[in-house]
Amino acid sequence: MTTHTANTAVHPAWLPDAALAPLRTRTVAVLGEGVCLDTVRAELADARPAAPAEATLAVARLDASDAAAGTSDLAAALGLDPGALPTLPASGFAIVRTAGRAVVLGADDAAALRGLYALAREHAVAALRSEPHPDGVTTSAPAMPLRMLDHWDNMTVHPVMGQVERGYSGGSIFFADGEVRTDLSRVRAYARLLAATGIDAVALNNVNVHAREARLLTDGLPDVARVAAQLRAYGIRTFLSVSFGSPRLLGGLDTNDPLDPGVAAWWAEAANAVYDVVPDFGGFLVKADSEGQPGPFAYGRSHADGANVLAAALAPHGGTVLWRAFVYNHTQDWRDRSTDRARAAYDHFAPLDGAFADNVIVQVKHGPMDFQVREPLSPVIAAMPRTRVALELQVTQEYTGHQRHVCYLAPAWREYLTFPLDGERTVAEIVAGTPGGGAGQARPSHPAGGIAAVSNVGDDEFWTGHPLAQANLYAFGRLAWDPTLEPDAVLEEWIALTFAGAGPAALPRIRAALHAVMAGSWLRYEGYTAPLGVGFMVTPGTHYGPSVDGYEYSPWGTYHFADRDGVGVDRTRATGTGYTGQYPAPWRDVYESRRTCPDELLLFFHHVPYDHVLHSGKTVIQHVYDSRADAVAELDDVDAQWESLADLVGTAIPTALDTRVRERLAEQRRSAVEWRDQVRSYFFRKSGVPDATGRRIY
């Protein structure tokens, strides 16, 4: 077996030694047994041990029976007053501060570990703000029952997509040269970072399952078990992406028909084999009948039929099937305006509501197209009240700058999560299974699903290519845990932890500069790319850089229909594809009318003339001209803000990090100028309408 050595110069991201130092200088005690409590002990190994009642930091698992007793043996052992043990929700933790002590209590051992990292986070933020924490009890629990990262990693380098499909951070941390890496220290370090944010599940391999990755389910299981052991130590379950075609591909059957008894038996045997070596295995992630992947349609079966045969195999073990709803016609005739890719997921899945097994989660991309910088929320999320649904996001920046552009995505994600999609509940409440109720009329909850996202991590020394893109990975975990967090507050946490060793003079400067660079970067990126929700306009294949007509005559269904008179896609019920009718009230009517449709989504829902006046008071064409120019102009301040930290390079800011950031900022400016000039010139040439400001158009 080839030995694959991990990079020894890996940036510590948001868990540098300085972030844990305030905990390691305390006297500590860790009570209880469990693999994650062993991890707590390892984190605090350099601290001085003490008796639990005297330790200035104690960590313990709080069982329900302990909490019920109130004056339990645990409370006495910890030196807490009778009745001081808080009630913990499932998977939650509490931090009890009193008289200079901190006691971290977890509902299970993984929760206790997360509580330890939360305490480190609170210390870091308090240091950043110069605000000490008062005595008292804080309790935290995850809003989402599933908080998952999907890796689109290939075991071998794909000739088109590379080793990590849509990855911009080097190769895979799991695989090298067609094998699972022998050295998994990088995986362990990754699990540690994820645990500090609240992530509890990881799918190891690409949803486009190739022949080599498919074998992880069979002869690759010993290596899967090795990876699972690293993740388990941090409270993270392992999932595999599997091919619906596995019974034929791996089992030698002559069919993949989900209603064939032989197929069902094959999947049951495969699941048994997985759980024999990974008892806490999470389940299967499946992309079927999508972009060439095999699926149940070949046998005249539905997606529910396909998902349920896998669900039956996993059910005895407590496993889950995540079945992606990203299904559409990718061989569309561009001349056919009646076919609308945006409609596809709803048309396929909404009629199947209630047909999926209880251990199936339908995983739905946040928008109806494909992780665009701006598109409406998918109506599928609200259309399946009897089905477990998970929201799917993309941390990797496929359409938001390939981790060459600064694009902090937390503001976008929080906008999605807090959007009242069914007119009453937010998207976060729907996928978390929170009951609705308003105006005196209660609405039953959806079954609980969760949230997943495509990871942005690779074997790059900074994990994410652009060092500042680490903030997106951190923010996804934190918003999956608590969707109500403010993006600026999450950014503050990331800065406080990542630069914990910067010192009291440098840290406020870094904080101010990074807020200026990052907080508005999503809107800035939107400002110089595709306008008003129309989407795409990217270079085909790579999806990086401008190509306004790149997909306009392709079979992928990604059109903007710009002509000499106007631009946009008519998706109305009155005159278009009828897509607006897939939304519940009030959005079906809000989006139907140009008068009420939000400006930022206008071209997604309507084909309008260039002189159409937006709510902002500008015409569409002048908005295109102004917003592209203004967004690029903002990069002057971005560059200046980073330059203002130059004297900290080599001390508070590592030299290698500064070098990488400068390289990426230079590329962002080059690319943004190209976007600006191509989009402005394209629409001038189409419309013949000049820029009212007289700025140059090519």
C-alpha cells in the first residue's frame, strides 16, 4: 500500500493553540467515559489536573437521570449547589460559570466536546470585545437534527473534474492515487474543526459515483472504517455516496429494479456489511436519474421506489437515505421555451409527498437551478409536508468565485434560512420539523430533515484555497447549529478564534479590516456578475469567469433570453412556464407580478424591456451598467483594508497567509474587471442604450 503523508505545514484555521490556551491554563477535570470525552482529555492534556469539585474547568456528561435528580452525585462531585444542574435538550450542552469556575455539561459525550469548543469560542470573542463573561448558565442545542457536509471527492483524478469535483482547494484529504490515504491525520484535524462548529455528519465521496468510488461499499469497507474512526472521535458520523446502479456494477445482477427482490436482498446484504465494520454508520447519499447517473426511471419506477429499497436495507441499523432532488432534463432543446429547468424538481418530487419511507430525507438545493449567487428558494422545500426534507447549500464556491474571490456566504444562507417560504414558517423551521402556528391557526410540523452543504475543503495548506474562505466553512456549521445567528456575529467569532494569538493591539485592527473586506462581499460579487437573478453567464464547464452567452444555446436549460428589446425568463402563470404556481401563498402572487416581484429576482421570473423601471427608480439597463461599475470600484477599499495590515505580517498575520490573500485579491480584481466590462458591453450591444453616466463601454 502506498503511504500518503499529510501536509505538515497546515494552517490551524479557527482552532490555533492560542484559541485553546485560556482553557489549558486552568486546572481541569473530565468525568465520564466515551470516545469524545477521550478527545476532551486530549485537548486538555497540557492542563494541570485537579479534583472535579476544585477544578476551575470541569467537563462531564449529564445524563437525564442526573438532571432529574437535581442533587445527584454528579452535582456533588462537581462541587455545584443542589439544583444547579440544568436541563439539557437532546444533543445540547450547558456552560455553568460560577466563582471563577466553568463547568461544561453535555447531554452526551459529543455534546460535551462541542461545549468545550463553545467555551473556547466565548473566551476568544470576549477577548476580542474586551468583555468578560458574567457568572450564570448558558444552554445551547442544535436546531437541525442533521448537520452534514458532502464531499464531492473522487478517489482518482477525473480527466475533466479533477480529484475534487467543483473543488478549488487542492486534492482530497481522504483519497490519493485511487486509495484511501494511509495517513489520516489531516482527516482527524478536519473532524476537530467541524466539531467546533457543530457539524455531525460527513459524506466522503462524490455524488457522481464512479467505478472506483463505488467499491468503497464493498472491498473498500476496511478503509471506510479507518476514516470513520477518525470522525467518530469528534462526534461525526460517516456517510457514503452510493450509485443506484450498484447491484449490477458491484453485485453482478442483471437489474437495478428497486422492486426486484434480488435487488432488495443485495442492498440489505451491502448494508449489513457496512454496519459490521462501522456500527455508527450514518447512511447513503444518492444522486439518481440526474445528469447521467442511473436511477429508477429506467425501470418505470419512481424516486420513492428507488429511495425506499435502500431505506429498507438501512432501517434495521438506524441508517438514513439522503436522496437528492436535483433531477432535471439536461438535454433540453434551447428553442423550446415551454420546458423550464426550474420546474423540474417540484414536478418530479411534490407528487410523491408521503410516499418516502420514514428514514428517507429528500435533499433539496436551496434554489431551483444550481447554487446561483441569486435565485429564489426552491418551492419543493415547502411542498412536501409529509416528507423529511433537507436544505442543500454549497460552501465550495462553484458559482461564487472559486475561492479566488472573497465571497462570505453567511448573509445569503441566513437569508434563505429565515425566509418564510410557506407564508408562516421559515425554511429553517420547515427542515428542522418545527411546528407552525400563527394568527390563531396552528399548522402541523414537517417531519424533521436537516441541512447539508458541499464542502470547500481540500489538501491545500489553508484548507480552502483562499484563507478567507475558511469563514464560509465555519459559518455553515454555526448556522446549521443555530440559524438565527447574525452573519456579522459569526464572522466575529471566526476572526476571534482564527487570530486569537494576534494580541490586544493587533486584533481590533484585524477585526475592522476583515469586516470591511468580507461582510458585504456576497452582494459585491453579485454586483459585478449576472444581474437581477438571471443567473449563470459563466464560462461553460469551469463555471469561472464571464461568458454571457456561454450557456445560452446549450442543452442545460440555463438561459437568459436577452435580445434587442429586453432580457429575462418569463416564468409566470399568465404568459410563461407557470413556475410561479409552484409556490405557496403569498409568493406565487408576489413573484407573478412585475409590480411586486423583488428587484433582485426580477429577471428570474420575468422577461422585461430594458427601460423597465425597478423599485430602486433605475431602469434595468442603467442598473446593469451602474451595479457592475460600482461593485468593481468597491474593490479599491478591499485592497486598501488588507494593505492596512501590512505591518502585522510575520507576527499577527502569517507571511504565507498574507501572500496567498494578496494573490487572490489580485485575481479577484482582474476577474471582476472582466465581468464588469463583458456584461456592460454585452448589454450595450444588445440594447443600443448608452450608459447615462458616460462611462466607457467597449
